[in-house]
Amino acid sequence: MAQICSSAMVSSTEARVQSKLNPFAKDWNPKERRSEEERSLFFTFSSGHPLGRSQIRRFFSEKYGNCVEKIALRSKGPEETPQFGQVVFKKSTLPLLILNGKDEVKFVIDQRSFWCKKYQDRNTRHGNGGQN
């Protein structure tokens, strides 16, 4: 007759593992993409020292691989040089990786300052939920 060692027995309360998963969370679907806002960084240049799309794309590609979906350059007026913009990444994890827990990061690209922070849609940023 085999003996069962009491130290090898595990009670049902000890066997329960506390999960941190949300049982009400939406099922993960790898085909669903995050919004552009969630995959974006807002950037600014030093005054009078803008960068081109190709310089920005090259910078991120050299550091993180083929990761940029699109880049939008903006200025305050139609005839002015770009002063700021938005870079949209293919994956939503990249803005988090680039910011590394900081609110804002500075890079130097071709001897020009390039500041990045989390992108926020204008309506979200002003807290009016799309209402003007």
C-alpha cells in the first residue's frame, strides 16, 4: 500500500492562484489596430531648424527598424516652415518604448534638436470631447 506524504498534498486554497487578468476584458484580436492617436508621438523642432520627413523616418528606422507608418509636418501658417508634427508608428508599443516613462524626450538629428511627447488629439487635449 502506497503512503502519501502529507507535505506533498496541497489544499485547494493553496492551489488557487490570484490572477491579475481582467475577466471582463475584451478578447485580444491581433488584427485590430490601435488608433493613430495611440500609435503617435507629437514632435517639435528648434525654432528655424526643421527636419524633413526622410530625416525623421531614417532616424527612427535606424533605431527601431521599419516602424514608421507616416509623418505629418505642420506649421502655423501656410507659407511658414514646419515647426511641429506627428509621427504615426505601425505599433502602439513604440511611443511607450521611445518615451521610456518620460513625458518628453529630446533627440538630436543631424545636429538639430527634435523633441517628442505623447500625441494628443486637439479635442482630447482641450478636454472638450470634440465639442468646439
